[in-house]
Amino acid sequence: MALWKRIIVRSVSAVLGLGLVLFIVFHHDVAKPTASSLAPVGSSSDALFPLHKIVAVYHGGRVTGSEFDQQYKLYELAYGQPMPMTPPYEQEVIDKYIVVYRVLPRLAQQKGFAVNAGQLTAETRLFQIQVGTQVYHSMVTFHDQMNRLGVTQAMLEAFVKQAMYVTDLQNSFPSTVSARQAKIYYESHLQNFTTVTLNQILVKTSAEAAYVHKALVGGGSYSNLAKRFSIDPGSKNNAGLYVGVKASQLVPSVANASMTQPIGFVGNPVHSQYGYHILRIDQRTIQPFAVVHTTINQILAQEEHLNALQKLIRSTLVNAHVLYHLT
């Protein structure tokens, strides 16, 4: 459907629906792997380091090759592709292991947080279903990859359990969101709180767009012209009609037009990566701030919590004084 944004969920944080921070708390993103940096197919089931080798030491502990190997394979399972075999990525895996598996869960437990066994089972199952369907597009393929990598159910549960501790810790940070901050967010994200009903005809070229626009302004029918010219299979046989669509879910140029174009009038053609859209906005409904301010406060509080967690992670790594032994 060419009117909509295409959103691909790659982050396990998004996939789990837990607000887990395993893949978003470290913002020095690793460069996209190249063919030369990837593990050869079939090699991931082999240990990357001798299992008893000490690959890192830090203030309060050490990381063995076995622990690194498990973490590395869990990330490969979650991302759905081989991971780079480069020192920067290997160091990041170690950093995440120290913070997410060792230091922050211990801090969460000291603050009184606990993971319920039933919830852990449910969240682990959710992880498997959503990564299996959204990353691998098949539960059979997901389980085959688990077996190929040697990832056990116990490893998955430990992975999710530590992330749940970190999530609890993240959510425990105080929030200082003000009414002014919430109002500013509302005004700058108004598309998120607006639904529109519109007709559109999508064509490939500017010449076609000019012709269709002229025909519509002259009294032509969206129904007839959509059937004849539109290349949008989702709406061409329905007069190009979309009912009650959230503006923020539309491609950006169409979203902007849906917020500004006068109601009931055929607008000038709008260009996107899909072609040229000729739009008529029939209805636009904006949720009042009073209705959505609680949701906005929650969004901003989550951002505050994440920022606080990132700050804690940075200080944790500084204080850990990690020394890597990867050669």
C-alpha cells in the first residue's frame, strides 16, 4: 500500500514490547557488517574464543570465552544475521555483557526488584514468537537457527531475565516532565494525534498528475479516475478512499498535506518515493491536548528514563575499567 510508511522492526527492544534496552542503550552503533567481517556460514556454532580464556577483566569480575560466546550467539539470533568479527564489535558485546548481565541486574536486585517466574516464561515466549515471525518470518526457521547456534531455552530465559531487571531499573528513575514540555511535544508531534479521511489517486509521472488534477478540479469523479489511472492497488477500486488514518502513518509528504490542505478541496499533486498523489482531504480530527496529555507524559517519561539509563551505563563502564584480552 503505497500510501503508508514501511516500518521494519529490527531492534529486539521494539520486538519484545518490554522496553528492553539490550540493543538501544549503546549508541555507538557498529557499522553495517561487510562480507569480510562476517563469520562464514556455519561457523557460528563454533566458539569464537577458547571457552576458558579470559577475554576481559573489569573492576569486580572477569568475562570468559564461554560467556562471550553465548552472548555473541544470542545477538546473532536476535538480529537474524551473522555478527561482525571485529574488535570494536567484540568489545561492545563484552560491554553489554558486563552492564546488562552483571552490574545493572545486581543493582536492580539491591533495590528490591525481582523477576516473577511466570512472567519470565511469558516474556521469553513473546521474544521467540515475535523475533521468529518478524525477523525470521517463520518459527521453524527461528528454531532451526537456535539449534544451529547452540542457543538453549535456558540461555534465552537468562537473556530476557537480565533485560527485565534492567527495564525495572530504568522505569524506577524519577520523572520531571512538566506541563510545558508536554505541550511542546504535542504541538511538534500533532500528526501523531490526528486522523484523516481522504481520497487519493497515485500516478507515476508529473504529466499524469497534472492531467488527473485538472480533471478532478473540473468535476471529475475520484471513483472513475482512480480506477483508470491510480497505481495504488489498495485504493484504486474504492475511489482512492482511506478512512480514519493516523496522519503520522502516512508517507511524510502526504502526511504534511493531510495536515494543511483545506478540507473538501482537491490539492496540488504531492510527490513521494511512490509517485504523485492527488489528494482531497474529507475530514481531519485532532485529539485535544487534554485527552492525550497522559500518554504524552508517559512518552516523555520513558525518554527521560532511557537518558538516565544511558548516563548510568556510561558511568558504569567508566568505573568498571574494562581491559580486553581478545588476541
